[in-house]
Amino acid sequence: MDFDVAIIGGGTAGYTAGVLLGRRGKRVVVIEKENIGGTCVNYGCVPSIFLSELSFLYSRLKEIGDYKGIIISVSLDGSTFFRKRDEIIEYLRSAGEGLIKSSGGEIIRGEAEILGKNELSVNGEKISARNIIIASGSKPNTPSIEGVENAISEDEAVRLDRVPSSMVVIGGGVAGTEIAQIFAKLGSSVTLLSRGKVLKEIEEETRHVLMNGLDFDGVNVVEGVTPKKIKDGKVITDKGEYEGEIIVYATGRMPSIPKGTQKIGIETTRNGIIVNRRLETSIKGIYAIGDVIDKENRVAHLAYMEAIVASLNILGSCEEMDYEGTPQVIYTDPQIGIVGDKRKVEKFVKFPYAANTRAIIRGFREGFSAIGIDKNGTVVYSEIVGDSAEELVNLLALAVRKRLTIRDLAFSIFAHPSLSEVVLNAARDEFDLDVDNYK
């Protein structure tokens, strides 16, 4: 079989490239060994955020009577709850497949092996292509802990079909923290084990707000602990034993590099495939995008843009990938949004949710926005912790990417009352123009 472009992997990156190239007249094949949608749809963004959203709603409905005088009786129908998650996943899988096919692309189920610059093998059949895109994604990193086979991965945790009575989560990074809080909200007794501080990369003030949220939901956070062994439903550490009906490890992810990649001379590191700014590998005509490449952040929105850049380059353009201003969202309660380079910050300006009219009306007063500026007043970094941080951080992502100044933000006009004013008023505070915050 002969194609213009063969894409290994039907996740966010591969699916996007397949649709874009197919719509522009290229004969495309997407090779996927599991399900279209990759990690995001099947094991990552979609199931985890569904669980986060519904667990948040469940817990807030139980509390709302204390705030707004509404009497509600709330219970959890677990079978319906998890079935709805699976229905959304299936819908998005089917939609992805449909878009690939409607754009003229083909889908082959199987595991690809790269045989050469223009040749692959799938299910024993050879495929030739003028260009190859490697978009094979990532997989959970399995920690070196004795008895780890008695635990489940982060991917498996978000696809559980019941709420366990108790859970131990190993790993205080993004996935581990999100999973711990989700199941605590749903009624599990949860212990979160972390070698260092939970989410150690964020500012201490942001961590303080998060830790209050975890404590409120009953998550038992144990920091500075090293797991040694998993046995009989217990995690044995250097500081004691922690028991759980389900034990989860969320200790990072590693690239899923296709067979034959190194053999044909494509340069790789332990962290993934090396690419240039055009997303081309060390072999001309072979591109790599998404979680499989050597980069700092493995998030779906980066994969989308990488697919766009690589696709346009295959079509004859000369685009380069610019990672500046890429936001990261941590779907805890409260949410955390991060963007920019903290190393460039000379000064932070901040504004609390507790002084924002919309937050007061909604009843979500925890958190603040912090905008980091350099010596010239340019916005270079931000952390937002609080309600709808997933949306607000995109304002700062645009500011960082377009190198807006704090004055540009301060002299903007935002709707009132709106949560986005926590960004506006943080900027105005730099010029003593904010009147809502008590000082």
C-alpha cells in the first residue's frame, strides 16, 4: 500500500494531523494499535476531567445548603456515573474516527514498525509513504517498587468502574494529586504518598491553597516518604505502612517509541525522540509530534499545535514550533493554571478571589491570581489558583505569548462582574488602580 503520509498513532497529535492532511488532499493512513483518541480521550484528559467535574459537583451539591439556603439530598449512583464517562469516551473515539475517514484518511489497526525512511510494516504488511509522522504517544512510567504488579497505573485508575472504600496513591505530581482528590470526594479514604512536596514546582502560596483543599476533602497527604514494597494491599515505606483496597502509582509518563525507530537511525533520548523546531527528526521527511518527542510538558494542547506545524511543513510551508506561553492546568479543587517562565520573574502582582464580586456571588472565594513580570513590566509568568483557573490562565497565556506588559492588562476593560477580573485587578494593583482589594 502506498500513501502520501503514514501516521503512527491515532491520539490527539496523530488524529489532528490525519484530518488536516486529508482535508488538503493528501492520501493519509493512521495506524493505531488500540483506540483512536490516544491517552487524552481514553486514559487522560477526558476520563480524568469527567471524574474531576462530577466529583466536584457531587461534593458541592452536598455543601450548597450551608451557603445558599437550598436543601438538597444527594447520593451517588456509581453505575450511572461511570457509564456516562464511558459513553463520552466512546462518543469522542467515534467522532475522531469519523473525522479521519470523512477527510479521506484510512485507519489501520495494528502495531507499526519503521523499516526505513519511507517504509513501515503493520500486521505483516508493508506500507510505503513519502512522509512518516510518529505520534505514538506515551505510557505510564512503572516505578521500581517491589510488588508493583499489585498496583494499578494512573491510566487504569481513571477507568475504574467503582469507588473503592480506600485507596493509596503513590506520586505527588499532577496525576497523583488529581486522582487522590477525585476519589476522596467520591467517598474513598485516600492516602497520597509523595517523595517530596506535593506539586513541588508551584509557588508555596499556591500550594497552601491546594493543601487546604486536599485537607478539606479528607486526603491524607504524606510527604517525604519512599515506597519500598507493595504487598497484601499495603504500601510499605521508609516511614510506615499505608493500606488501601486499591493502590495506584502515578509516577510520570514515558514515550512510546515505535519499533525500528532507533534501528533506522532516528536520534532519541530517554525522554523521547529528538526533533528540530520544524518537528522533523534526524531523518529528513520523518516527523515526530505529541508525547513521544523529547520535551518538558506532555499535554494535549501542545500535541494539537505540533500536529498543525508538522502538517503545514509536509504541505510545503516552513513553520517552526514556538512553545512560549503554553498553559498547564491542574484539575484539582481548586484548579491551578500555570503559564510562562518563573525564572524571568522580577516581581509578582496578586489579587484574591475573596475580593472578586463574581467569586463572592458563586461562593468560591478560595484562591488568587498571581502575575509575574520582568524588569520591563512584561508579563512572563502566572499562577492562578481558584475557580475556573482552567479558563483564566488562557488570558495570561496570550499575554505571555504576545509579550504584553502589565500596563496593557491594567488598562484593558473586562466585563463586570466576572471571574476574569482577578486577572485585571491584579494588573491594576501594580498602579494602585484597584479599589476592590482590602490592603
